[in-house]
Amino acid sequence: MKSVVLPKLIIHGGAGSSLHGKGGVESVRRSLYNIIEPVYSILLAGASASEAVVYGCQLLEDDPRFNAGTGSVLQSDGQIRMSASLMDGTSQSFSGVINVSRVKNPIDLALFLQTSPDRVLSDFGSAELARELQIPSYNGLTDLRLQEWIQERQENFTKAMAGVVAEPELAEASNARRGTIGVVVLDAHGNLATGTSTGGKGFERIGRVSDSAMPAGNYATKYAAVSCTGIGEDIIDECLAPRIVVRVGDGMSLQDAMQRSFAEAQENKRDFGAIALDASGAIAWGKTSDVLLAAYHDGVRLGDTLEIALGTEVGGLI
Ligand code: GLY
């Protein structure tokens, strides 16, 4: 039996361009800390890594500011299609849904699929599953995301992605982009898990598949766990989450694995970020985007990455 360890937690609400000013930074920080605190409390009360990951993802999906669940961006045809996945590091099992509509918390479907023989379902299959589980129909559309889509349609969909956070002043002033949410946990028994959920890039072609419901964007073993955010195609091309996790399994420290992987990503001109934990309790983050909206609890205090330098940066706590 594993001995009791101090739980660790890191979450993100996307990566992208600068939030332009203290107002934006402070309000995003408040949102992230309001989620970190209750999730850390259930970890102290004995929740498993997967339970805490699911709870954190639900809270992030329910916050209309972030691009997942309520507040998801619209695709090119004006519809919301969401993707989410959960990976338990101890069982090393991945489950997820791709392009699901009309559910409040896509991560709940990923959780159900953890124990199913068929662990990743796409659009029609996820809709069937939601019906089977009698999950009520839910519309996560917000006025801000609708306005953003209408504006984009007027401009003939020239942007590569929708805004990372949905707030008039932020979307307007910063053109901040690339939203996804993610939660990575080390529980009191030393078990790791990770979850990632997204409304996608925004304005994308129908049927485009996000990295968030692939191991490339969300991966865990008993050694390390990683959730990614940013341009899905870049994350898939780097196979980012397993690249970091496998390096740790092969004996590299988490910090070195992040450094190496982000140096390669910078070389390849990628645009993304990642959060990570390892089994020893080391916390790490990395980004090639300007900003990474991440916050963590190391067992003693809360911290975040909102004001680290623009451009490629890797950091963490051992
Ligand atoms: N990383 C989210 C997406 O590209 O769909």
C-alpha cells in the first residue's frame, strides 16, 4: 500500500495572447483560484485523483469565461461541439468524447467511459450515450460567444481560432486566443490523473477533431500526467502530452522533460502550453504561447502563471 502524500493540483483555462492589463489578469486569477480551492479541499478530504480531476473539469466547464462546456466557442456552422477526455495514471486508461453537443459537462461522459469496453466515442455515439444515461439536454451557448461568431462571419472567418476567454473587454482588447480547460492531480495516495475539455478552436470545419480528446493533448501514467492547451494541430504534431510523460517514465526529471519538449516545440514554431505533475509531487508548466492561464496548489500555497514572461517559458516547483 502507498504511503500518504501531500496532494498537488494544477489547472488551466487556456493559452494564448496577452490578457492586456491588470483588470484581465485579476479577473482570470479570481476565476482560477475559485476553482482551485474547492478541488483542493476534496483532495484533502480523501477524493481520488480521477474524482478531483472530474470535479475540477466540471467547475471549469461551468465557468462561461472558459472555452469548454458553458461558454464553448462556435464552429464554422454556428454550432457548439465539445470534446473531453480523462486519463487515470494508475490504471493507465484513457477515455473521452469527440464533438458532443447539448450536454452540460462533457467530462461526465469521459468518466462514464473509463469503465466501458469502448472508451472513446465520437459525435453520434456520444449523443446516444448521453441519451442512454438520461443526461438532460443543455445549451452552453453564451451571448458573448454568439457575438464573437457573428463578428467573425461578417469578416468571413479570417481568424484561426476564437478567443481564449470570453469577456467583452478581453476579447476586444487582446484578441486573446486558444481556449481549453485542464486539470492535473496527484492525490493523497500518490495516484495521478488528468482531464482536458474544450469547445475546440472555434470557426473550424465540421468534423475537425481536437487534441483534447486524444492522448496527444491529455495523457497520464503512474509516473507523470499532462494536460495541454493551444492549437490542437500543433499539439498533435508534437504528440506533446505523451512526449513529456514518456520522458519522465524513462528517468528524466519532470522539469528536464518539459524543458526538452518545449525547446523542440519552439524550434518547430508551435503555439501551445501544458501543465504537468509527477509522482514525486513536482509541478511544472510550459508554453510557447504568450500567456498560459494556469494556477496551482502545492499543498501550502496557491500560485499561478498569469504574469510570467511572454513567449516560450518553462517553470515549476519541485
Ligand atoms: N486545443 C484545443 C483545440 O485545438 O481544439
